[in-house]
Amino acid sequence: MRILLVEDDHRFATALTVALRRAGYEVEHAPTVAAALAASACDLVLLDLGLPDGDGMDLCRSIREQSDVGVIILTARGQERDTVTGLRCGADDYVVKPFGFAELQARMEAVLRRARSRPSGLRVVGKLRVDLDRHSVHLGSEPITLTRKEFQLLAILAAEPEVAVRRDRLFAEVWHTSWQGTSRTLDAHMTALRSKIGAGAEIQTIRGVGYRIVAGG
């Protein structure tokens, strides 16, 4: 299991790297945003927020636009608004320093379990093909470029064609929250999806319930 540790505090990074390697993990240390972006593929990112060449929140957003890899924020920023912002940036968990290694390892295992449980395979709706393994979408033979959240929403809908998917489920699985105060964000993502998939499939709004996808005309 490969871990990317993004941390500019050398002493802290050294101590945590030793502990992780003793627990059987492979660890690559990146002390900056630039080093993190250039790092090898990994199974989990442990991410500090106070980095010398950028903010960890922005890095988390960048990671999320490109990958479904698990991300746990490790930071001294312990206020509620920081936690909320970190989770909304796409982090799977948020751990405030100082913390015990046993707690961190348990949280890492939980995030990795969720990653392994994600569905795989190919979903076909009309002329639309959604490949969950390759994280790709094609309309006929033409590739369609989606953001990470657009892809997640489409994958959920395509897994159950012609079935209405509730809004609260979409919020829970894509934004990891039950709060629907960002309702316009969901609607905006659906509007963007409709424009990108064109006539290949149709995303229908079920008033008061959610959305469903059906084969296009």
C-alpha cells in the first residue's frame, strides 16, 4: 500500500514516515505542492494544509479534479469552518494535530475500505458508455471530458437507468453531506452534464425527488 505524505515539517514527516513504514506501508514524502503534483501514483494521500508554495486546500481540489484517490487532511487547523472547507474540497477525512498513530491508522483503513468498495465495470445507457474502471465516458466513439463530480453523478445515475435517484443520496455519495443548502450546485452540475452528453442519453428531473437517466432519442 503506497502512501503520499505531503508535509513541510521535516521532523514531523520523518517521525510519521518511520511509523507508517513500520506498519507496512510504502511512503513517499513531498514537502511542497510542486513535489506532490510530481509524485508517483499512490493509494492514499496524507495532506498538510500549510505548505510553503501553496495552500493544501487548493492542492486537495486539484487532486480531486484528477483522481478518486483517498485523501486525509492532517493539520493544526482545528476550527469547524476549516474542517467543513476541507471536506468540501474533496477530502475523505480530516484529522487535527496532535493525534495518535493508532487513530490515524484506523482512519486510513476506513478510507481505503471505502475506496475498495467503489463499483467497477461498464455502464451503457443509450449511446453513452460510462467506464468506471478507466474513469472515462464516451458518446458513441467520441470521448467526453467531465469533472470528477460530474463523473460521479453520472456513474450513480448510469448504475440504475430509468430509476429515480434521490437528491439526498446524490449529496451523500458525491459531496459526503446530508445538507442540501448547496442545492443550486447539484442543479448546475446536472445542467453541465446534460450539455456534455447531448442526445446520447437524457437526464430527467423528477420534481420533489431527484434525477434519472434514460436512453436518448
